[in-house]
Amino acid sequence: MNLAANILAVGLSFVLCSIFTPMVRSLAIKLDIGDKPNGRTSRNIAHIGGIAIISAILFTLIVVFMFFLEGITLSRIFSPIFIASGFLIFLIGIVDDLRSLHYSYKLALQVMVSIFVSLFGIILLNHFGVVHFRIFWGVFSFIIVAFWMLGITTSFNLVDGLDGLASGLAIIYAISFAIAGFIFKDPLVVTLSLVVVGAMSAFLRYNFPPAKIFMGDSGSLFIGLIFGLLPLLLVIGAKRVFFVSAGSLIVLSIPVLDTVLAFTRRLLKGKAVFEADHMHIHHILLYSLKSVRRVDFVEWFLAAIHSYLGLLVMQGSLIVLVVAISLDVLIFIVALRVMVGKGVKEGRLLEILEH
């Protein structure tokens, strides 16, 4: 793996996002594009930061692919799928940022993108001879991949609820998958992960509480798309598919667990599962800790632990997998009890959010 490519991936994406973010923020202020009325904050803050993040990532990837990764077969397969799905998911996000799409329309569009990624990914992998699926396994893989992409993009979108939280998680997860790429000698995974590290590190400077700009749904959905794709790229060349898949899921446990908790809680309370509220894990922690920064550091710490455990699982540790699952079950039970049993007064939570 080329050291120059890795340095370029981190450095260029960091520099570009450092330039684009204040430009996008200034544009949002000029056009009076502030935070949509979702109760997250009383401050009028630009929420189209995803434009800066996506631009930095795509420009960097174009340069890196042109000079370092052009000859890799998987890159030729990945590029058109990533560009097309990234453009579609960006459109969904930016429309939602500006017009607040109803959750049913947003979900339908995300399902379409997930199906697109899964269907054309499998078709191109077969066409280039990377894998050879029989009909049954092809259909089975299509269904699993589509659900995986929908689940991860949705999960990362839902976890973006506090200043800096999703940006910090993105950096931790990207570092984890970069390490996994090094372990399994996958230059595409390493490069894509490092590009995300650079862009999100630059963006966090402006998104750290108190935030000057939000990534918005355009940013969180796009980053969620990348974190859906990275494990799939690892799995394609893996000898132990189960451990790589399970390890990737452990790495991404926090947003996935938060989403499962949200759906379970809403079902128990008879609410629509995709209807937004203020009862996610980060909201429960905020209610107790009274500080956005403290919540960020707690969730980042938990994400780092899960990332470490996930990397060990990817390398074949069944014992660590059992430990990680046990930890997540414990978190799930405790969090659900607080959410459903004790409950949290949303009025008090909104008071904290507004300060």
C-alpha cells in the first residue's frame, strides 16, 4: 500500500474540507439557511455542512484514484456505484435539509438507493469475475446487502443529534476501518477510510460544541453510505466472512444499537417507528450529564471500545465477539429500561438542548 496515497488521502481531504466548510457556512448565512425546526437547538445555525464534507471527499478520491488506484479491479467496480449512490443519497439529504421530507418519503428513497447499491454491486462483481454467484446465493446476497445498506445509512443519520457527536464517531470508525484495511491488505478500504478521517477531522473543528455548522442529513446519510460500503469491501476479499462481517457490525454498534432501541421503544409505546423524537441514547445521556461535550466524550469512548473489540473479532476472536455482544445486550437493557420504564421528560431535555 502506497504511503504517498495515504498521506494524500488524509492531507488533501483535511485541507479541502477546512476551506469548503467556512465557505458553505458563509453561503448558508447569506441565503438565510438556518437549522430546520426540529427542537435540536434554538440557535440559527447552518445545516448544509454535508456539501463541504462531500465535496472534499469526492475531490480527494478523484485525485487519489487517478494517480494511485486506477488499476485495481475493485476500484473500477466501486467508483461508478459510489458516485451514483452518493449523488442520490446527497439529493435525498439536501432536500430533507431544506424542505424537511416526511419520513415515509425519505425512507422510500433510501430503500431505492440501498437496492441500487446491492443490485448493481452484485452485477458488476459477477461481470468482472471478482465473485461468481449462483441464483440462490445471488438473491440472498442482494437481500442482505440491501438491508445492510439501509440499516447503516439510517443508523448514522439518526445518531447525528448533538453538536459534534456524529463527526467524532465518523473519525473513530474511519480510523478503525483504515486499520482493518491495513490488516487485510485492502488499499481501497484504507484510502477511502483515510479520506473520511481527513474530511471529518476538519469539519469537527466547526461542528464541535457549540457548533458553528451542522452536517445535516446530506452529510450524515452520505457518511452512513460510506460506512455501509466499507465492510462490504472488506468482506469481498475476506477468507473468514463471518468474523469480518460480525467485527464490522461490532465496530458500528453505537448507531446500530441506538436505532434498534429507538424502533423497539416506539413499538412498545405504539408510535410510528420512523417518527423523530428526543429519546435516543445521546438524549438520555444529555438528560443526566447536562453537557453536550460530556455526552460526546462518553459516546466516543464507547465507540472506541467497540472499535477495538470489532477489530479483534475481524481477526477471528470468538471470545471477544461474545464479550462485545454481552456488552451491547447490557447497554440495550439498561437504556430501554430508562427510556420506557423511568422515562425522560422531553420538556426538560429541550431546555438543555436550547442552552
